[in-house]
Amino acid sequence: MQDTQPAPPARPVLRQVIGQRTAVSVVFITSMFVTILDTTIVNVALASMTRSFDTSAAAMSSVSVAYLVALAVVIPTSGWLGDRFGTKQTLLVALALFTLASVLCGLAQNLPELVAFRVLQGVGGGILTPIGMTMLFHVYPPKDRIRAARVLTVPTTLAPALGPVLGGLLVDGPGWRWVFFVNIPVGLFAIAFGLLFVARIEGPRSIGRLDLPGVVLSAGGFAGVMYAVSAGATQGWSSPSVVVAAVAGAVLVAGLVVWQLRSTRPLLDLRLFGNRLFRTINIASLLYSVSFLGTLFVFPLMLQEAFGRSAIAAGLNTFPEAVGVMSGAWLVGRIYAAIGPRRLMASGMLGVAVTAGLLATVRADTAPWLVWLVMFVLGVAMAHLFVPAQTAAFATVAPGRTGSASALYNAQRQFGMALGVAVMGSVLAAVGTTRLTPDGPRPDLTAYHTAFLVAAGIALAGAVAALLVPDKEAAVTMTRDTKAPARQKNEDRPDPLPDGSH
């Protein structure tokens, strides 16, 4: 009698042609690139949107704040969503939501509609990065994490540098609506590529019920804190709405911490901060996010507001930083195994401090090549932080807790980005970016230079934090890459999946 049991499903031919490391990397790079680009490119278009909707700049800032608050609210739930519905399915749904919201943002007819659609866009964007990182670390084991970290440098460096340039071209050309429409082909490509080439990636997991009290506390707490941090610099830290949001957010976050530490199945696994390696890298990463993103926020502002340069010119002057990061990532990838994350991150922080200090000396008549050189070195220094941090942070995290760790890491990163803008914006407001002269108000470089010095001080604090990173605990990521090219090619083939599914 013939065996009537069904044969295991054959892998689609397309997934045999492109290995899972390549497939996941392409989808994640594309997803992360479009979400980061969206933030920077929209900032360039805010002035044009203000005129289009005939509203105030303060009111239009809600377009950015709404997006950041939505990101903060949804990131904590990303780990549970990935475990419950599968990382591939969750990522593709989030991509579809982000792309659809981009269409709606471009079609918005008034400010309330645009804000609502930006919230929807933030929900999709907030899920993308943590889930994508979880998928990336499933296909790259700890010994190969340095390669995964180099993959991550592409979207995180090119997008912030290209945003002002592309945003300026679109706003000056077809109009501000195209800063949203530009996401559509990128999003559709990533969705189609993921459906065709990415297999369902599952790791060890333990799915419980959704922690509803944790969802409520985290949503309210993070929304309040992120709103206060994002709006404080523009509306004033003594503004009633900012004060109420900050106090309420802080109280809810404190309640969240107590609840999560008592819960047997927490939404945010805060016990991961008991892991020394994960904890110290997160602290150092928060400080470098504040310093580095704060510097990138102030630099184009100084070029445009103080020196009278266009948005496109500001973007082009920022672009050497992206080249520096990619060059630095190539270098760090080759010396990481020998030097380890602690010294690389500390030296990178010192590099950011020095370059931020040098930017505090830039004037309108400073030679352009010198500014480009400083920005290039800033990028190289950033690579010495970003690549080792991404490589080592999850080295001692159990595979089944990767999703939770990714959610925490990305929540910290998002908060650091918002805090960097808030701190530098507050410095600019406190010092004052203009001064009165007999000929009328003139730009005051002191404010921008002070902000750069504050960024340098934060980077020095980050260097101290980086010196506490325990290299021994990251040893599994410090194996030398001695494989032959042929062997590397074979390793990129899809590995057998735990459940034989696709």
C-alpha cells in the first residue's frame, strides 16, 4: 500500500535563488529607510504645508508630533504582535499600513485629516523597525551580527542625509504632497519582495495573552512623555499642555515599570535590563542618539537660518556624514573582533564630541571643504558607535526574548532621537537665534554654537558610559570572519525552518 502522507512542502524556486539573509536584509533596509526618510523629508515640507493649509507653524508642528507619539505608543506592542501573528506577516501588514497612510497623507485636504493620517502612518512605522530587527537577528546568529550591523548602517545614514535634499527637490518641484507619495513605490516594492522571497521566520517563543494594563499604561505614558519632549522645544516647557503631558506621562511610565516587574507575562520585558551587556549598551546608545541626532538637527538649521542656505544646499553639506558612516562601518567590521565594542564605542563617542566641538567654530566664511571634512569624520565616529552597539547589544539575550529586547532597544532609540531634537531646540530657544542690531534683527551664531557644545558634552558622558560595556560578555560576536567565499555563499541559503512552513 502506498504511503498517502503528504510530502513536505517544497520551497519556492525564488527562495532557493535568494537566500534568507539577503531577502530579509533587503526588506528590512527598505522598510527602515522609508520610515527614517519620512521623518526628515516631512520636516523640510512643513513650511509649505503651513502656507497650503493657511495655519500657524506651531499648529503645523502637530504633524511631526503626532507621528512621533504614534511611534512611541505602538513600539512596546511590537514584540507581542510578532510572536502572536508571526514576524513576516506582522512586518508586511505594517508596511501595507504605512504605505496606505502615506497615500492618505498626500491626499489630505486639511490639517486635522493630515494629523490623523500621520498617526496611522506612525502606527505602521512603529511596528516596522522592531519586527524587522527581530527578523534580521533570527537569520544572523551572534557570531555574524557584525554583518547585520553593517546592513543597518545603510538606512540609518542615507535616509537622514537624503531627506533634506529630496524634500527640497520635491517641495520646490511637484509640491509637498509628493513627500508622502514618494513612499508608495518603495513600500509596494518591499511588500512584493517580502511576499516572494522571505520565508516565515519563527524562533523560540512563548505567547501569552496581551498585557492590556501594560498596553494602557505604556500608551498613555509614552504618548505623554513623547508629546512633552517633542512639543516642549517649540511651545515652551512651561506651557500648560506640555507640563500636564510630562507629569501625566511620567506617572504612567512609573506605574508601567511597577506593573511590568510584577507581571508574569509583561508587555515590555524590563527584566532584560538586568542583563549587564544589554543595559550598558542601551544607556550608551541613548546618549549617542541624543548627541548625534541633536547635532544633525542643529547643523542644517544653522546653514539655513543663520547662513541663508537653501534646504537642498543644507542637505548636500550634510551628506558627507552618510559617506563617513558607510566608510566607518567598513572599517569597524574589520577591526571589531580584535578591539571589541567597549573601546570602539568609547572612541566613537570621543569622535562625536570632538567634531561637535569643531562645528561650534563654523562661521559663514568657513571653507566648505573643511565643513565637509568635519561632517565626514562625524560619520566615521558614528559608525564606531552604531555598528558595535547593534552587534553586541543582543549577544547575551536568549533567542526567545529577541522580540522583547528589540522593542526595548528601539523604544530607547526613538526616545533618544526625540530627546536630541528637544534638548537642542531648547538650547536654541534659551540662547536665542536672533539678536537686535541697529539694522534690525540678525542671526545669532551663539545659539547654534552653544547647542553644538551641549551635544559635545553629552557625547563625553556617552564615552564614559561606553567604557562600562563588558567586552567579555560580547565575546560570541567577536569571532573572526575566516570563512571562504564559497562557504559564505552556501550559508546565505535558506535554512530549514522549524515548522517547514513558508
